[in-house]
Amino acid sequence: MPVVSSDPWSSTPADRFEMLAHEYGTPLYLYDAEDVRSRVQQVRDAFEGQAQVYFAVKANPNLGLLRSLLGKVDGLDISSGGELDQAQLAGYDPASLSFAGPAKNRAELTAAILSGAGCISIESVRELDDCVQIAREQGRRANVAVRVNPKLLNRAFGMKMGGRAIQFGVDEEELHSVLPRIAACADALDFRGIHVYAGSQCFDASGVVEGVTHTLEIVREIESSTALRCSTINLGGGFGLSHTDADKEIDIAALGSALTPVLRSFVASSRVPRRIVFELGRYLAANAGIYVARVISSKISRGKCFFMVDGGLHHQLAAAGTFGAALRSNFVLRNLSRPEAPPVRCNIAGPSCNPTDLLGIDAELPRPEIGDLIGVLKSGAYGLTASPLLFLGRHTPAEVVAVDGKFVLGRRSRPMTDFN
Ligand SMILES: Cc1ncc(COP(=O)(O)O)c(C=O)c1O
């Protein structure tokens, strides 16, 4: 199994970061495509080919990054009409797209059906009725799965997105009324199977196994009680990776060893062909990204040392601890310009007028000087597009992808006035 380096930027010299900062401006996002690709391969290897690997675009929709994964992933999980367009712009075959989300509107459903999207996850009776109506109006069949909100509350997932009253999916106990409606509309719906997404940030391999085991029981129940057959079984994502601890992530090898036999025997005992999918975001992309900001100013306030940088929560909300984290901890930080400087305990503050705009609190890093570049590691997932970009009207950062030995601009920097 290939070893995934914990920091793909660790061997990049200071002058290379400076050159990139000079060319694209700061702040700046950098993504290492090879790191994402090697993680895709690592997941494939762990499941010995029993599971397909989709990338969840919501984690990082950067065009350059998506293009770098063409032919490397089996497909994409998309969650909006915008992501449908982005995926097609990046060159993905619509048949390789899986579309989920609790409030897909008619325009989005129509676009997905007309594109021939591989699988639309039906999350409510309203969506089911809309898909049927749109497909009939357009003279098409919609490829659908039913997204199930399982009875099982899977405590192993840090953020739970099933197993309780929630907006996602059809409650498992309601399947008996929804499935016959799907079966009765075979002229409009090509039923592909089921989709269960238990949540995000699961570090415990046995938690994933428990969730998958329950999902496979749902499949057996559907197939014993209806004539529907689940050729696609989307097992969701949520493999854990810590942004704040350099080495903490789910043990993918242990997960593979525990789950592969379960999947293999399930497929072997099935009378129909199965396509089993994991749709992963954070686990694939987070490690690849680094957010780079320049030190603009410094001061001591009441005995505490502050370094003010030109990047902050408007581009990297999660690093400031305000994107769903129960407890705030510093993301892994590096002084990219002066890695050998003696360490100092300090706060790294962003430029906004909000006191929570802190990329580091009491962080220890090599003592920065004004002009130095500070890197926020593990910024490749839920970074830029999960942040309030227009807050305080600063330029958006450029995003640059290191791919096949080159640096490629994945999205340019834009001034506030571009969004008027
Ligand atoms: C339906 C669905 N699939 C996949 C993902 C990706 O999850 P993760 O990045 O935790 O792997 C999400 C995240 O919210 C999701 O809602």
C-alpha cells in the first residue's frame, strides 16, 4: 500500500513559496493533485477493487483540481446545479455523477435529468413526484436512488447526518410507502438503488463497518419486500481526517481489512450485479491543500504576541474554528519563509474586524518576521468555498494546483467589485 506523506508541501523550499506568492499574490491556496490521487489509489487498494471511489465536489470544487482527478476517480458526488455545471465543465461524463441534497429545485432536477446524471438521490416524496413529472414532461427516464435516513444513529461519526430526525433522505421506517411509488413509475424512473450518508469525521473503522452492515441489511429488506433491485449502493463518505493534528486520520488499511470481506461476500451472494460506491471529500482532499498568508504586522497586547496576516476567516473559516467545530483547535501551522527560526508562542490574526478571526491561538511556530509567509496546512477541503468570501470586501485568493510537475491556476483572484 503506498505511504501517503502527511504533508505534501514539506519539501517545498521557502523560495518556491515566495515565487508563487509573488506570481499569484497573497493570500493564496495551493493544492497538490498528486496527494489527492494517491489517496484515491490508497482507498481503492484498501477495498481491493470492491468499491468505487467518488470525489465529493463540495469538499473542493476547484476546476483545476477536478480536472486533475479525471480518470482517477470513478465519479463525483455533486450537491447543486452549480456543481453539476462545474463537473461537466471539468470534463466528467454525467453518467458518473451522483446528485444528493435535501432541497434540489425543479431547475436543478431538470438539468440533472436532461444531462443523464448517473444517479439522483431522492430525499423526499416531493422530490420523487418532481422527478416523475419532469421525466415524463421531457420524455426521459431519471436515474434515481433513494437516499435513506437509517434508524441507526452512528455515534462513530463526529457530525451525524442520519439516524435521527433530519432533513436528509427518506426515513427508513417510511420506505415501505415510498418504494411502491417508485416501482409504479418505472416509465419515468430507472431505479438504481440506495444511498446512505451517515455523516462526517469518522475516525473509527468499526463505526464505518457498523454503518455499512446496516445499509446492506436495508438493501436485503428492500429486495425481499419489493421487486426493486439495488444495482448501486452508495455507502456515503465521512472518513475522518483531523485538520488540527498532523497525523490523525482513520486507519484506512484497518478499515479495508475489516470491510472488504463483508463487501466481497455480499456481492458474491447477490443475484444481481452490484456497484458499491464511497463518496469521499475531506479524506481525499484536505491533506493536499495549504492556505498561504503573509505577515503584515505584529504587536504585543497585554503580554501576548500577535502576528497579523493578510488571510483569515473570510477564506478559511474552518481554521478560525467557526465551521461546525465543536471545540476550536489550531489547524497545523507552519512558517514557510523561516522554518529554522526559534519557536515563539503567538496568535496569528486575520485582517477582519471580528475577534474570532484567528488562524492560530497560542500557537507555537518558528518566530515570524513581517513579510514572512505562514501556511495553514490541511486546507484542501471545506476551505475557500466554505468561507464568507465577501466579508469585508477583500480580494478572493487565487487557487493554484500542483499537477504533473507544473503549477496550474485553478481559479484566479477576484476583487470585491467583480461580484457586483
Ligand atoms: C451526501 C454527501 N456525500 C459526501 C459528503 C462528503 O463527506 P466527507 O467530506 O466527510 O467525506 C458529504 C458531506 O457533507 C455529503 O453530504
